[in-house]
Amino acid sequence: MPEFEKLEIAVDGVVSVRALGQGPEALAEIDRLKLVNPNVNDLEKGEDGLFRRRDGLIAEPNVDVRVATGVLEGSNVNAIHSLMEIISLQKQFELQIKMMDKADTLDQSTSKIMQLS
């Protein structure tokens, strides 16, 4: 992508840039987003986090799909729930470490007793 002063993405998916030092009339189209509208039931989530069609085919572009410009997407994560989950996992980890330390101490004690016999 060339160095640019301004980047615009139009509602139809056209990506345009204005090069450094150019006037507003010098907006150049550099690419186009492929906008698709697949059936949600035909999608599956891959291990890499990307969604793909179950049949492996590539989704066809749909001219009715539009990009919403100037919109901020909200998070799909509940921050409080995630924080509580992290704290719970941390407590479980600490408990397991303490149990391993206790098991090691018991093992050493048992070894000492066995040596005395």
C-alpha cells in the first residue's frame, strides 16, 4: 500500500487513498473489499478463528451488501464475566501449585522414613 494522506472505504467496498502531498481530486482506487452475504447455517469456524463455508466453496460477492462507514462496532465480550473467569483460573492454578508442593514435601518425608528403615 503506498504512503497516503487519507484513506477512504466507500459503502460499496472501494478502498481509495490520497497520496502524500496530493490535492483532494487525486483520490485513487487501490482495491475493493469482497462483500458477501453467506447463509449463516452454511458456515463453520476454523481453528484459526476464521469462518468458512462447510462445503469449502468460496462465497460469491453480493451487490446488496454495504459497508457501514463511521460506525464503531461493539465488543462481543462481557468484560466482568471474563475478569471473574481469569481470577477463578488464577485461584485454581495457585491451588494446584500448592498441591504439587505438598505432594513433593510428602514424597521427601516418605523417602527419609524409608531410608531409616
